[in-house]
Amino acid sequence: MATFDHRIGPDGKMVYRVSIRRKGYATQTATFPKLSETKKWAQMTEGAILEGRHLPIPEAKQHTRADLINRYRHAVLPHKKPSTIKTQRQHLCWWQTHLGPYLLADMTPAVLVEYRSILAHGRANATVVRYLAVLSHAFTMAMREWHRYPSQLQIARSTAYICLISRYEWGFTA
């Protein structure tokens, strides 16, 4: 539920503060110069919380895709079969080289499809599927287990799965 408050800012002008408290979520607070902006932010944030897609913007914009891949390497990869660790580490290195420096908040299906096309040059369909499967699992772990990454990963993970199916089962080429 949103609570609105007005205060005099450091410059002597009126500012409006909103605080959203919901059981099971951290309190979200923001300050705006206009009441209309305050109400709009409160409505959007409450809706996002109710739909389960809320992530504070600073959190989404401070993690890169390389952070996700590194966390996956250290938290998940050691628990896999020794025979798969080597190849999956190579796959993750490729993804980290190509996707790493960009923010997770900027992950879109279009980006994933673009890099899938780059990956497909000179590689067999089954190889591309394996690369996509590792990335898809990293996205799944980020969403389900770590609860720290944006809901856009759901879209990207779905795109990776669709790309995986389309390349392997239906034999499409990029």
C-alpha cells in the first residue's frame, strides 16, 4: 500500500514522497517534484509488485550479464558432471565474451537472436543448441533461485528456449 507525504525540499520547494510497503517485499521509497509523478510511480510499482515482476531499478542496472555468468560458473557449474563442466565452461566463456559487458536490464530477445546468428556461423545446429541451453539454464537460475535479476530474463530465457527448439527440432538455420 502506498503512503504519500509532502515536504519542503532543500531548495525550499515542495517535494512529494511515496513509500510502498507490502508484506514479503522491501519498502520502496521515491521522491518527486510533482504529485502526479508520485502517484504514477506508486501505481506502476504496486502493479509490478503484485505481478511479481518488481525489481528496483538500481539493482537491475548495476549487474552485467558477465555477473550472471560468473555467478553461474561459481554456484552451479561445480555441481555438474565433470564430463560436462569443460564444455559448458567453454560455452559460458563465449557468451561472456560477447554479452558480458552489457547490463542485464538491457537483455532483450532481439539481442539474443542476434548473437545466436553470430554463433551459428561455422557451427552445427546441435552445438548452437548446447550453447543456448547453457545460457537458458543460467537465466532460469537467476530468476528462480537468486531472485536478483530483472523479469526481462524470462523473455530472454523463453527466446533462448524457442531458438533452441527451432534450431534443433525443426532444423531451421539462422
